[in-house]
Amino acid sequence: MMRKGSFVTAVAVALAGCANGIIPRPAGAPVRTAPPRAPAVRAPQSATPIPPQAAPAATGPNAASAGVVAGPAAATLPITREQAVRALAAFRLTCPSLIRRTDGSGLTRPGDWQPVCSAANAASDSEALDFFQRSFESVQVADGKAFATGYFEPEIRGSRTRGKGYATPIYGRPTDLVDVDLGLFSDELKGKRVRGRVEGSNFVPYPDRAQIDVGAIARTAPVIAYAADEAELFFLQIQGSGRLRLPGGEIIRLGYDSQNGRDYTGIGALLRQRGLLQPGQTSMQGIVDWLHAHPAEAKSIMNENRSYVFFREQQGDPRGALGFPVAGGVSVAADPRFVPLGAPVFLSLDRADASRLWVAQDTGGAIKGPNRFDTFWGAGDEARVIAGGMAARGSAFLLLPVGTLARLASEGPRGGPSADR
């Protein structure tokens, strides 16, 4: 799910025999009619990160140009057996993508992954930890200083029809939205895309959030449903996907379909800069509470995030940017220019719950640059509490096939299949 501001997806249970992605409400289950208040953020258990290796804070268009150094030996990383088992299952899913796609980070080649993927398919759960310790070497990109946020699958209230209490449209992809791959026009623009629409003979930017809110796409975008709470829909767009609970209790699963091409702006930072929220209050829960408490100002604040996400109805498990299912506590979003999508990543952070082995299976509009990650926590109140308050710092170590660093060193500072070749 290309998500977040974090363009992302969600984890939900699809019941057999359900049509149109709707999950029936169990008989006798209560129907919520009031907006759910965000669960409070709990103080996380602190942890001491592994210090990054000494390296310059280099910058460049991808990891190969930013520079990489050896991290700690894979066998010394504090990976638990349970983490290894879950990460192995996720890694097996993404192996086909690693073998066939060009790595935009410039660190690996498809052939580098073939032996590792064969070993992953042959390994049993009891061998999972040994597999990661034996098959990989840890690599640090640039200075290795990591920052991780969190995302989850939200649930909001809505209706198929517009009516009292249900007024905010949830749009599908507009028919006039055009997505342009600039790499088709210039090798120097590989990996870059723009979105807009055609007006006469000109290609112009697509309407921003404020314009969409006043009807700019009413004739070109299908309406999937109507949300009961505009602030909750705003955050569902940031997460990139989620669940819509209808008045009768049924659930529709919404997945990311596209975005209007406008830059993402985090409103939490705006609220803090203007003194409207104090340090420590800019969690998702704190922002939603502020928006509910200040309805007159909420619209203009949300419109300062010009990015707007379009949805589609979906069935089955949520999927990340590679098209494979994502799993709470295992899948992480990363910038594919600095992390090979599908690769394992060990995050050693100042929060114990997020310090673990992850697999890079997703991307996000706000997840840019080396060592920037967005951890996925699944669905439900527990996931909401963890993800909503996630802001962890520490170190990041990519796990790449043994021998990758030696090959990169032999090829020179710009060796490997860098994205600009």
C-alpha cells in the first residue's frame, strides 16, 4: 500500500462467502453511533540502541552513492527466534520481487538474491534464526541514524449513502488523474513520477485538498461512501487504507488506489510550531483530539496538507507497495532508493517494542531518505496506541546477502546497478 503520508494498508480478517469485501456484523454485536475516542498513548518501554558505525552523514540519490559500511555481524544482532520465524515468512513472500526487479538503492542485483531465496524456501521455522545469521551480512547506509514512525489499519464510520451524519465523500480514483513515469523520457529522471491532469493541450497539477473539498473532482471521481468524521477520514488517508464500518455494523475494506501528486505536509508539526499543541501532544491521538475540539480551525489546518489519497474497495489481506500482504510487527515502509524493497532490516531503537527484525515491504509519501522507516502494527486498539505514539530513534542495519559489501568495494564508490544508469 503505498501509504503515508505514509501511504499504507491495513490488516483485516476477510470471512469466507462475503461479497463485495463486506464482513457481516456478528448477531447481537453492538453498533457504535458515536465517534470513537482515540485510545491514550502509553509510555513505551525504553531501550538502548546499538550505536551506529562511524561514518559520514553522506547524501546522494541512492544508498550506493550515499555510502555504506559494514554493520555488526548478523549473528550478534539481538534477533529473537519468534522475530526470525515471522520475518522468514514475510521474506519468502517478497523473494520473487527481489529476484526479478531492479534495486533502486544500487546495492544489490537480482542474482545476489537467488541463493538466499532458495535457502529461505528450504529453511524450516526451527532454522529461521540460523538462516538470517548465516545468509546475511549487516550493512549501514550513510551515518545509520534511524528515525521510525508507525502506521496501522484505522477503522472509521461511514455510509454508502449521503445523509444525516454522513456528509464527507470518500473518493475513488478520478477518471482524469494521469500518472506519468518521467523515467520514460529521460534516464536522469528514472524513479521519478508526477501526477496531474490534462487541460486543453497542457498537463497541469491536480487539484489539492482544499480544491477537492469544494467539489473540484465531483464529476470525475466515483464516491465509494460517505464518512461520518472528517478528521478520522483525514487520518485514514494518511495511513493509506483501513476499514469503513457501516451503520448496520458491516465492514468495507478500503485500500490505497492513488494520490493527487501534491506534497505531503504533517499537520502535527504545524500545530506545534504555532503553539497549538505542546511537545509530547503531537501523536495521532493528540492531533485528532485537537481537531475535534476546534472544528472551526480544523478544516483550514487539514487543508494545509495538500496531499489527497483516493481509495478502492478491496478483499483479502492488506498489501504493501510490492503487492504482497503486510503483517503487523513485521512489515516496514522504507525509501526504495536506500533500502532494497523486500530486504530484511534490523532496527535498533530507543523503544523496545520497535527494536526488532523487519522486512521492507512498503513505501510512503513521507518516508524519504536514508534510515527513515515507518513500522506497521496491524489493526485494532493496541495497534492504534503503538503506531499513534511511535517516534523512535536509533540505528538501522540492512541485511544483505553475504558478499554484497565485498562486491560493492571492488566496483568502486559508484559500483553496482545504481538507479541513474
